[in-house]
Amino acid sequence: MIFEVWAPRATVVEMVVMGARRAMSAGAGGWWSAEVGGARHGTQYAYLVDGAGPYPDPRSRRQPEGIFGPSVVYDHARFTWSDHEWKGRDLRGAVIYELHVGTFTGAGTFAAAIEKVPHLVELSVDFVEIMPVAPVPGGRNWGYDGVDLYAVNETYGGPDGLKSFVDACHRAGIGVILDVVYNHLGPSGNFLHPFAPYFSGFKGSYWGDAVNLDGPGSDEVRRYLIGNAVQWLRDFHIDGLRLDAVHALHDRRATHLLAELAEEVDALACSVGRPLCLIAESDLNDPRMVRSLDAGGLGMTAQWNDDVHHALHSAVSGESHGYYKDFADLSALAKVLTSGVLHDGSHSSFRHRAHGRPFAGVPGHRLVACLQNHDQIGNRPNGDRLPVPALKLGAGLLLTSPFTPMLFMGEEWGARTPFLFFSDHLDPELRASEGARREREFDGFGYVWDAPDPSDEETFQRSKLDWSEVKEEAHWSLLCWYRDLIALRKALPELSDPRLDQVRVEVDPAGKWLLMWRGTLAVSVNFSQESVTVPVPGGTVLLASDEPVIAEADGLRLPAQSLTIHRPTS
């Protein structure tokens, strides 16, 4: 078996394999290689660079002893797939469900998550988006401190566990999107520095050093990241990638990394014969992110849309602190529902500057919108979720909107368990400072920071979903509401129509109600604590969060904090 590693600045590279220390031969482009007879699937190995180490393989496929242990040879061909009938799923018209493997179930494994796939089928979601699975320090983490980007966290079940989960989802008709992090690596266990110029030498973001995308040696760094993306999509049968914080990618090349990645993934989709999607998390409000490559864009299939979240959250919660300030009025919600974003060149009070560009011509399915996600819950000091009344209204608007809706695990039944920020750094200094670091990150957000210690195991345990809640009447009722909304969205073409210029919205000047027209359908929302009359003719009620809905001469009378979808009489 031949082993290869890129270490262009090294004088000597050696392997520790099969109980022996073996020299490697230098080759073209800074690549070193060695042929090891008898090495096979399951063989442990590590590298020494100029006598330092041993280090895991930068492209390690498996780290059974964690990020500080040796790498292990992993043969993708040994896994037996049963998803041969799976032809993929287009993002258009889809509903996404985001989950964190470690807290989705009590066991926190891929095997345990497979047992919940029937729940996702009954909910009628089309994609499951799983938070990052690369190995991390310790036994618990959100996943954004990952290193060994080609491997899979053994705590969850390792590479075979991930493949089994994807296989089960595909057999159930559900696609899988994987969250990947290319803008930084975790602060602990990152052994790329001794090998090659993987980093640019400056702080790229709050989270760590900038990855070298445009400096000397960056050709191989870019291939390292693109090869990683291809591995997930090809070898793990993943259907799409969510790219974390792409605004933190520092790339001044004429062809941006995202455009290069989009081109490679398009080619791969032709090879595997199924659609593959790339979803960017971007804070830029720049429509070029989702424009096609031939139109001068970066070629992303879609991007996360924080403006929709902020407007929905402010409307149903009444919060107006921090970045919610600009979204406090219902006019902001009206604008995002018809224009995609609020900040399209307008002043952002949180950023203290103008922000964004108009999204005219961009179909709504290219904007992934949510009422809750891991960030918007977990970035609150106590990881608190929205209460049931707010979820009913917010979900009603989200699931009748022109965007690609995304739910966060447990949202569909109004889970009472928080989703807190947690980690398990083995480095004593990192462990002790994690709470203070987290507080500094959200300085100025308007929170009183009384968060629990991220390193405390109890913080992690509290974040696990309590599936017994589903049996309680209030939670079951909300779950039925979500199921009915998704079913209605899929049954009525008007509700999945992505054309933003076809959406009309009226709001009450006093901020009590909102009326959204989706073709001939009317979505009427009463945000107030008292009944109100919305100026829309009565007709056939298709779905209502509360009864009774009364047709009056001057409009539809809605109960307090309620939402109704109906087809008015012409």
C-alpha cells in the first residue's frame, strides 16, 4: 500500500507504521511517499516531520483514538450500500431539518439517530442537515472546533456510522446535507502547521487563523478542501454541503474558492447521476453568492438568510435588542417576505454601516430561512427556545413563505430542552477560558451573559432532546400543526412558489396583524393578545392555528395570537 503526504517545507518525513519507523521519499510538488507492504484497512500509522511528531495524517480517514491518536487506514469500498434506488433530491420545494447528532437522541450516535428517521418521514421533511462531524477535542462539541477534516467523530459512530445513517435516510426518501467548516480549524489538535502552509499567518476571524486560499502553496490547500468536499458527496453519498461562515474565507484570487468548488461539484453531480447542492452561510447579503457561474456569481445552490429569521423572531417574540433592533417593526417582516432581505444597501444599526445588495430576480428557494437554528438558539446565553404560541405563528409564516424552510431539531413539538453551547477541550487553558471567550464573542448583542460553563458535562446533557415530551398534549398538538403545514405546503403549488415578486404583504400600522397573499391564498396572522379583524374577505379555511375564525363584513376576525390560511371568496 502506498502512503502519500504533502510536506513541501520538510527536510525529512518518516512514518510510524506496523511497529517500525520508515523513511519516506520526496517527490514532485512537496509530496512524500512510501510503500508499506502488508498495510491494509485497519492499519495504524502516523507521520514524523523533521523529527517532530508523530502527527495524524492531514487526510486521515479515521481517528479511532481521537484527534491526538494515530490515523487508521480506512477503505471506503468495504461498506455495503443499500441505497441503489436513491436518485437524489432537488432543493427546490424542499423542507430541511437541522440536527446535532450528539444531542438529537439520548445516546447521541448515528445508530440512535437512525431510529428517529420514521419521525422525520412522518413530518415529511426532505433533507436532514447534520452539524459538523469531523473529530473534535474531547467527547462533546458543536462540531465547529473540528480537525482531521476527512475523518468522522468516533463518538458518533465513525465513518461506517455516518454511512449507515445516510443509507437509512436514503431508503426512507430523505436526502442528507452535511455542515462543513473550511474557514478555520479548531484551536486544539490542529497538526497541519508542521506539514505545509495551510494557514495565511493572520487571524482570519474570531474563531481562528485564516486558511491559506490565495498565498504561496495555496493551490494544494484549495485541493485539500475541494477533495474533502468531494469525499463527502461521492464516498459517503451525501447530497449537499452547508458551508460554514463563507464570509470568513479570505480569498483574493480571480476565481474564488466557492466558484471553484461549485464547478467541481457540478461535474461530480454529472458523474454520480444525482443532484448535489451547496448551501453557504453568508453574512454578506450579496446575491452574487447564489447566482450561477455563467452569470458571474459564485454558483452556490442557496444561502442561509438571517434577515428572515430576525424578522420572524422579532415579530413573534417582541425582542428588539442587538441585531433585532432593525427588525422590530412589522414592516421589516413585510419587506423580507417580498424582497428576500431587509438590508439591501440600507443602514444596519448593529453594524453601524450600510449593508447588502438587492436580491431582485433571485428565486426564494435559493434562500434557506428558519425560525430557529443551532446558532440563533445556542448563541443565547441559556440556549432558550421560542414558546409554543410563538412557534405556531412563526412556523405558519415560514412554511407558507417563498423560501426554502429549515426547522431545528425539536422545534416541531416545542421542545423545552435548551440547546446550549458546549465543548470538552482537553487543554486545561482552553477549558478554563472557554466560557469567557464565548462571552466576549457576544459582547454588544444586548444579553446579560449568565450562560452555564460550556465545559461542564451537565451543559451538554441538558441540551439533549427529551423525546417523551412528544406524548404530552400541547407538544403533540404543535407537532400536528407542523405536519399539517408541511403537508399543505406540498399540496398547494402557491405555497412553494419561489417568485418573490408574486408575494404581496399588508401590515397593520399598529403592528397587530399581517396579511400575506400567496397567489389566491391568504395567510392572516394576529400577533396581538386580543382578537383583531384582518381586512380580507371570508372564504374556505384550509388551516387555522386556533378556532373560531369568524367572517365579518369588514374582514376576517382572528383570535389572539393566531394564524389562518384560507382561500377568500372572490
